Amino acid sequence: MNLKDLQYFYDLCQLQSYTEVAKQHKVSQPSISYAIKRLEESFNCKLIHHDPSHRSFKLTPQGQILLKHTELILPEVISTRKEINRSLAQYSTVGFPPIIIQYLFAVLNEKDKFDFLKRYALSAVAPWSY
């Protein structure tokens, strides 16, 4: 089981269509089916009951339990990712050789983007010493 499997399961419950979930995630329909199968194997139970006569499905009681918890888990994971990405963005460091910096500043200055550099980047730029 992985987070992507849970996301597919959640989206399948919301959209009620393997085709739509596959389109939304830009994957094949069998990928969605395999993800559901992995979840079922992971929890050792059926999560979805398929009705072949109507080409529809219903959640089993265990599927309903998983959906309830998935609705809590996924927003927390998304929030955690955003928080981690923000923390990484605050401490990102980029280094360039002096010749590249001269070229980069010249190009940005021509495009009136130099104000951004003055405000955010120049305080961190230090010439390399040989």
C-alpha cells in the first residue's frame, strides 16, 4: 500500500468511475484496478463489491471504514508536504561560477527582473575567491 493507492481509492469513491480516475491521474484503467487490488491485499479484505450486471460497484463495510480514514489521512499528507516544501524553500542555496552570475545578471537586467535580484538574491551573493 502506498499513498497513491489511497488517493486512487478516494478518487474512485468520489467519481464512481475507473475511467474518470484514470484520466484525472493520467494513468491506465488497469493501474487503478491494480492499486485497489494492492489495498485489498494489504488489508486482507475486499474493499469494493462489483456488480457486473450494472457495471457499478459499492463499498464493502471495510471499504467504508477505509474511506472514512482516507478522508482524514490524505489532507494531512498534503498539508505535511506543503509544510516541508515551504521549509525547504526557505533554505535553498544556489551557487554559480562568477562568469555565469555575470551573464545571468545581464539577462535579468535587460528584462527588468533585476529588482527581484536586488531584493532577494544580492544579499546572498558573494564573489568566489581563488
